[in-house]
Amino acid sequence: MPHDHADHLSPSGHPYRADNDGPLSYWQSMEIAIREILIDKGVTTPAEIQAQIDAMDARSPADGARVVARAWVDPEFRARLLADASAASREMGYDIGALRLIAVENTDRVHNMIVCTLCSCYPRNLLGLPPDWYKTRAYRSRAVREPRAVLAEFGVRLGDDVTVRVHDSTADMRYIVLPARPANTADMDEEALARLVTRDSMIGTGLPKSPAP
């Protein structure tokens, strides 16, 4: 059986990666120690921890897309989303946790873009795991210095009359973009609209899809 060049065979015949056999980092050791203490004291169980991991892994941009689609079809929900995105998302059954979620709306005059300049803070509870490029130093630094150039690299070219606003996420405050509803969608229902919402459009580095002709 062929193996990747970084894979090897253990004495038992199972493949393993040599770079996974190095010493644990400080934070990995701390996580293991705290987890074992919590289990030992009966605060939680291995099954509960795994269930929480599974729940996080199950989250995806499709959840955020449903929230956006609801805002497109329901003006009252849209107003609540812009006033308190955490509470509005909970209305739809999404557990946002303790963090403050802020929705910012794209219009003909304003385009919003999300970044975390310090690390990779991201509304995972609603959008799932962040894309790899969101965590890169290049994106984190350039998004605030030259947002129009970054947007152009993503294929989003804006007129000079459009203001670009860059929002910097923090550990306890995250953002989600409410993109403008595409044209020619008046006859589409909420489920069909949700399929037009892309992950990048909720970060601000993309736009929703156009409906099929």
C-alpha cells in the first residue's frame, strides 16, 4: 500500500506521521490536564465532551445562510438581527454562546468586511470553522491596510462611491455580514434564498450567488 512520504509504519503495521510523535506543547498539556481533572471530579464526562466536539464539527456556513435568508424575507427579523444578532440567531435555534455577535449590513453605499487582526476569532457557532486564508498573517494585516486590493483578489470590485468598512473581531465579539439580497429573487422562498448565500459573502470577501436564469 503506498503511503505519503511523511507517513511511516509502526511496529504494529499501522501508519503514523512522525510529526505527530513530537512532545506536546504547553497548551496541549494544559488541555489534557484540565480535561482529566474535570472528568475526575465529575464535572463532565468523556461522552459529553465528545458530544460537544461533534456539535461544533456539525456547524457550517449553511446555518448562517439560513439566518441571512430569514432576514431577507422577514423585515422584522432583519431589524432584530441588526439590533442583536446573538438573540436573533438564538430565535432560530442556534447556540451563539456567551459571545456578542454583531450583524453588519451591506448596501449600495457600504460594503462590510470581517477580519481578526490578532488571531482567528470567527463566528464558529454560526459559520463553522474559518477558512485557512482567514487565519493567515497576510489576510489579517492586508485586510485593514488595503481592503479594496484584497477584495479585488477575491473577485469583488467596488466602485469609488462604495465605502468599505473593516470590522476587527475579538475574543468576545464576532461579526457576520448581512449581504445585500441578489436581484431577481422576489419569487424565491427562504430555502431557495439560503442556497444563494455563500460563506465568503457572510465574511465580506464575496457576494451571494445570482439565481439561475
